[in-house]
Amino acid sequence: MSVRVRFAPSPTGFLHIGGARTALFNWLYARHTGGQFILRIEDTDTARNTQAAVDVILNGLRWLGLDWDEGPLTSDATGPSHGGRGPYFQSQRKDIYQRRVEALLSRGLAYEHDGAVKFKMTREPVLIDDLIVGHVRRELTDREALDPDFVIVRSDGQPVFHFVNVVDDLEMGITHVIRGEDHLSNTAKHITLFRAFDVSPPKYAHIPLILNADGSKMSKRDQGASLATYMDEGYLPEAVVNYLVLLGWSPKDNREILSIPELIERFDLPQVLRHNARFDMAKLQWMNGEYMRTLPDDRFYELCVHTFARAGVDTNRFPLPYVKAALDTCKGKLKTFSELPGYAGFYFNEVTQFDAAAAQKDFTPENKPRLQRLREAYAALPEFKAAPLEACLKSVAAELGVKAGVLVHPVRLACTGKTAGPSLYHLLEVLGREKSLARLDAALARM
């Protein structure tokens, strides 16, 4: 039996990080088994769903690299680049749902009630054999025992989630339903509906929830809850994928950095953990930094230039060798691309503002003659390169009887406006003699 899995989000505003992980687990399982990954938009709630919200889902999945395998042909710009196929939309499948409702009504398995249609729920316990949670026996609650039947079509004619979810899984031949553990409470209803259609239910695998660092459930308003955060803040999609898969799944050798091909090869449901996962932003940032450090130079340059452009900095005004040399001093020093304008913007902007606390500490009357002496020594250097710049500064410091840091801090502040950044001697080499001396002169004038 060929594996067929699906991701079925509701377009209600943004793609939650938990939803993105659910999509990832389904996609990895499909790719691992050679099966099919289907995208289905559950948009029956017309009051809440918008095309903009659909686009957020599609763009998020594309950014993560989670391509789907089938769907209606489309010429719409929202369609994926692979074969021009869009996702399935429940709003376009109303005839299918109506046929299934009529089938239940005709067999006495559903009935009309106050303008709605209710399904006759079994009164017996439902056994759920979950691939992750294990064996679950679902008993009726005291309240349900009075009336366990549930609405499958509202009085306004709209079918409800439980019903369309099952009908679509049935019609699409879904073999495995991989979803968040918060859906486990719905599964007894879904299994009973499948049996009402004389069809064996798919295998269920309920994955652990993602919690905040303090153990609370991650809500829409919590830090890092929206996938768009990582798209906007300059994270690499491969790093986010790598981190997300470790939230609830573990490779046998406990490795943490795994490429997409390795994840596809290794991912399987038996390795999905039973306990809930806690989101660790610091660990994600570390992992993203590791991925940034090993990026091929061309891709690193391209992403840096795009990041500067979004921040309003036009690097095209500068010679390409200068831009690349400047960016080379940043590689391996950042955790996200969003840090780049603050870290290295001084290469492409004039320094007109200085860290206030640092200026009070380092731009002092006592330091002015020291910085002036270093400026003279730098101006006389035959070669304005990192190694001689470093040797020169240390020589001047020894001559003045001070530690090198006494000169390092005001020089960095003068040339960058900040107290931290790329290697001082390398950034001076990139800026070049003329620009570096001009910035030292401006700082001396201020002092």
C-alpha cells in the first residue's frame, strides 16, 4: 500500500509554527516512504477565511521547501512552481460532501434536527490504535452519554470540520493521518464516521504539542509562534526545517545538524517522541548561525545584499569587490540575517551617530592625543592591511605605555559607531586608508 498523507490547514490568518511542523512531519514521511504528500485547504468557514491567509500558507510551505504532489491544475499565480498544481480547497468540494450526507441519511445513520443534520454516534467505547500515543480507549463522557450524536451539517447548510475532514481523507485515499495531539479527542468521532461509510479508517499518528520554554501551550501571540517571523527575521529555511524536526523527533544517534536528504532518509514515525516539545529560541538561533557559517559564498552574498536592500541600504552604490570583502568579515559572526544591518551597516553608511555610553567612556580628552598618535602612524603605513594595522596599533600602545584595548575601543567606535562588530583590523582594511582616516578625524574633532 502506497503511503498517502496530507496537511490540511485552515486559512485564518497565519501559519503557526506547530502547523508548519505538522506539514514537515507529513512531508518527510511521504518522502521517506516514497508516498504522496497532499495539501488541502480547509476553507469551509467563509466568514474567517481569506485569500491573503491562503497565500500565507502557500508561501510558508514553499519557503520551507515542502512541495505537494497533486492537486487541481491552475494558472493562478498562487499555484506552486512544480507542475502548476494548486492545493485542494474544501470550498470547491461541496457536491462531494452533499452526496456523503445523503448516503448517511438514506441509511438511517444521520438525521435532521432543528434544520441541521446530526450523525448517530456509537454508544460503545472507541478503541484508537495510535502509532505514537499507543492504545487509547475513548469512553463517552457523562454529558455525551445523554446525547452522543453530533452535528455534521449546520442549519445554514455548511458541513462541519469533523465531517469534511473524514470525507476528504476517505475520497483522497489518505493512509496515515499525522497531526497534533490536540486532535486526539476528535479521533473517536472520525473513526466512527469512517466505519459508517464501510471504510477502514487510516492509521493515526498524533504528534506531541509544541510548548513555550515555560511549559505553557504556545499561542498565536507568543514569541516565535508564526512562521512569518523566521521568514522576515532572516532565518534560513533549511535551519528552520532542521530545528522543527527535532521538536518531537530524534535520530537514533542524537545528531542535531542534519541536511534535508539525511532527514528524509532517517525520518520515521517510530522515532517520534511521546512527550511534548519545548521551543528554545536560543537553540534555533544557534542552529541558524551554524547554517549561515557554512553557506556557499555566493548564496551568503546574495542573502546579505537582499537583507541590506530590505533595510534601505543600496550596496549597488559600491564596487563589488568592496561589498564582498565587507561581507566576508561578517560570515560566521551572525545568528540571523536580520542582525546584519546593525552589525555591518557602517561599511555602506557614513558614521554620524555613536553609542552614547561608549562615546562618554572612550571619546575623552585623555584619549584624544593617543588616538591622534595612532592616526599619524596609520597614515604612514606602507600597506593598509590587517596584519600591519594590528602590529602598528600594538606598537603605538607600547610607545604610549597603555594596553592595546585603550586604543582598540575608540578606533572601533570612531569607524563603526558601535562597540562590537567584525574584526577591527580586517574592517579597517576593508574600509581602506582614506575612509578609515576620515572617520578617525571626525571622531577626533568630536573629542
